[in-house]
Amino acid sequence: MRKPSNVVYGFDERPPPLVTVLSGLQHVGAMSMYLLYPVLVARAVNAPPEVAASMVSLTLLAMAVGTLLQDFRFGPVGSGYLCQPIPSVVYLLPSLLAAKSGGLPLVFGMTIAAGLMEMAMSRVLRRLRPIFPPEIVGLVILLVGVATGLVGLRLVFGDSHHHDRSTESVELIEIVVGFITLAIMAGLNIWNRGYLRIFCVLIGMAVGYALAGALGILLPGDMEAIARAPAIALPSFSHVGWSFDPTLLLPFAVASVAATLKVMGNVTTLQKANDADWIRPGMTQVMGGVLADGLGTVVAGGIGAQGLNSSPTVVGLAAASGVLSRLVAVPVAAILAILAFLPKVGAVFYLMPRTVAAAALVFSSTFIIVNGIQVMTSRLLDTRKTVLIGLALLAGLAVDAEPSVLRFFPENWKAVLGTSLVLGTIVGLVLNLIFRMGVMRSQSLSIAPESMEPARIEEFLQESGEQWGARPDVIERAKFNLVQSIETIVESCEPEGPLEVNAIFDEFNVDIRVSYSGPLLELPDKRPTNEEIMETEDGHLRLAGFMLRRYADRVSAVHKAGRSTVTFHFDH
């Protein structure tokens, strides 16, 4: 694994203690913005403020447990990457539906069910990999980035789906504070390479908070709430109970699938961010991440909190700061646990000025969006995949651009499909299954020795690679190897009749088989000496055979019944 130049501390490196602690504080600041979600769930059942406060405290405890489960590996549990969980919009809408139907006990019971479904899904991800190709994972990352940015914008300009304090009219001075906060984050990140870049989000949030206080943006009620909050208090479990309703399994199952894809996207993003030579997702870490995420959601439902899911915001924050060390999870978990027992300190985070929180969300979303695009375009895209990505993206964005499209869905589905992430993900998955029909995993080409056209051979592999969604670098190597091998076979082996080329693909391998009637092509293990190349008739052909072996990951050749077959294998 080669560390990229923009990474200051990789996932397995140990930053200085001060950097680790301040990075943890920065992450907690970004994560605290989502504590609004359990409050919305409590309001949906008209729960008193004390219950809402308890749900926030218990959510903080669940986040602390989920952070340790996710960022460290405990046997098969955990990804080992810095992608800790937050109260997620994925579970917010199904939770609101459950709250209206059966109160908080039904929310917690169905949350446990969703976590168990995610845990079960983690064990079969390898078999499901064809259903979740890079273009789908990248699409989910992109939609998560868009959703994260939209959450930030709605904090400022209002949310058409839910009425809360974010829908109050925004003053120009608040927008100015938000822009200043965003400008500080972006400026420190772009034009600095030291600690100022690492803590750009934390510094921006602190400056924004200070400006909001100095300009009178913080409401008197907010300051009074902080003052009234007790210094230390144990969370109450009086609201905790569990019930189950089979009719709500479908919306929570959809949320569980979306949560799984978010974890896959987050872990993939961090794997790519940590490795300049990244090729493909490491499925062991991805499966461990999904298992930990589901377990964290079970813990949340068990103690009376809303469902959790790995946070794209903290992934974007880690990528922006360049501090990807999983050791940051230790102060993150410790601070979250402490805040659960310190309502006064927790209120400071919860009552953060909305434009300051929005700036952090918008800033982090930019890195998530770009990562999603990079993951999608890491494979060749043919017409099928282009249409898939375009339609799924438009379907997701349509929910936010024109919410009235939801009127065509059944009433019980509107709450589930009312987010760009969920609808875009479902459309992408369905189109992927449909478009896979008719895609051949092997392609054949017949080449006459007397009329060999290199351009035709390269076009054959290019079109095949696009249909398969193969990596561009692998197809380029295969094209060069195939053209050179056919030229060498025609020149040295004098085949009788056409050469038959068969290209075979799966998610991990590309095999190119060249079969012909004639003697076996010589593929020496060692490079012929300069004297052998210059003084023997077949020296240059032996050099060509040696180079063909070099350009493939593995080579094999067999001769049977007068027919020779050479196979060039490329790891994918």
C-alpha cells in the first residue's frame, strides 16, 4: 500500500497525541449535527423534552460503541477504517413512519430488525458482489455526497419535508457567517499543508460559532438552554421498549440495503484514499464494516436510540484533513461517551448555529461527491452503464427537485422513497439487474493470418471491456499483449487457418486465449542475450515471446492434437 501525497497520517499510522485528540474533537463536532434526527423522532410522538434529551444521550452512547466496533477489528467485526456511525437519514424516514404507527417502542424494535438484516447481508456480500459493482457503489457514494450537501443547505434555507427550527427564516447575517465559515475551511485546506489544514473544519466551526455569538445570532433561548442543562446527568431509560410490526419490514429492509451500500461506499472510499495504487475494494474489510454497522444499529435500538449508519461526513472530513488514522476513533468514542453524561456540553454541540453546521456539511460533501465519481469511473463504462448511472441519478435528484413525483407511489412508500439516496439506490439496483441480461462474459473473434488488422483487435477488446465494466489499465495491457502475440504467432508459427481468440471475464480475472493450428509459441522465462538476439534467426521472436510473458500476470501454453492454445491471464 503506497500512501498518497495528500495523506498526512494513514489508517495504520500513529499521529502525535495532540493531533489525535483534536482530530477526534473535530469529528465529534461534525457528527453532533445529526443529533437533530433523534429529536425529530421524539417530536413525532409528541414526547416531552426530557425524553428527547434522553434519546440524544443514548444515541451518543450508541455512537461511541459503534465507533469502536467499526474503526477497529474484533475478529470478523469492523472495517479498521475511520468511518464511524451517526444517526442516519437512511433510518430517519422509516423511524418517523414507525413512530406514527406504534410509538417509540416500534421504532426501537424495527431498528433492531433492520440491524439484524444488515448483519445477515454482510455474510453474503461476496456472492452479492455482481449486484453491487463499482458503478453502483460509486453511485451510492455520489448520492450520499449530494444528500449530505442538501442537508447542509436545508439547515439554512429550510426543509420541505419536515418542519423544524431549520425552516425558520434565515437572516442575511447568518448566511454571511456561513460563507465565512466555509471560506475558512476551504482556504485552510487548499493553501496550507500543516496543522491548519488538518484542523480546517474544527477551526472554521470555532470561528463561525464565535462570530454567531458576537453578532447575536445565537438565540437567547439557546443560551438559556445551555445554562439550564445540568452539568452531569445519567441518561433515562424510561422511554425504552420494543415492539414489532411485519408491515414495516419492507421500508426498514430498504433502509438496511441503503445502509449496507453506504458502508461499502465509505470503506471503499477510505481504502482508495489510503492507497495510491488502489485497484479494487478489499471485501474482508467491507464485510467487517457492514457487520459492525449492523451490530451498532442493533445496539442503538436495544438501548432506545435511533438507527445508526456509517457517516459519509466524517469520511469526507478525514479525506479533507489528511488524517485517516483509525486511532482517532479512541478520542472520538471517549468524547461521545463523556458528552452522553454531560448535557451542558452536549447542548453546545446540539445548538450549534445552523449556518456553521451547514458549512461543515457542504464542505465535507464536496470530497464525498468527487470520490463517488472516481469510484464509478474506475471501470470502463459502456452504454448500459451510462444509462444506468444517468437514470438512477436523475431518479434520485427528482425527489429533491420535484417532490410531487412521490404522489405516484403508494402512501406507505412515500416516507421510504422520499430521499434521493433511497430512490436513486433502488433504481440503480433494479436497472443493474435488468441490464445484466444479455451481457456475455466471454467474447470470441476469428482472425485470418493474411488479413490481421491491429485496430480491429483493439476495438474487439475495448468494446468487450466496456460491456464488462473492466478496469481501463487492464484492458490496455490486454490489447497490447493480444496484438503482439498474434503478430508473433503469425510470423514465427505460420498457423494454418484462422486464429481463434476467446476473451473471458469475471470480477477478478481477464483471460485471453489464442488458439491456432501450428507449433506452440515459445515463451521463454528468461530474456535472450543480446548475442542470441543478433546472431540467431529466431532471436527476435524469442525476445517477443519473453516480452509477452512480461506484459501478462500469468501465461500458459499447451499443444494437443496439432492445435496450440496460449492463455494470457490478467488480474482484475
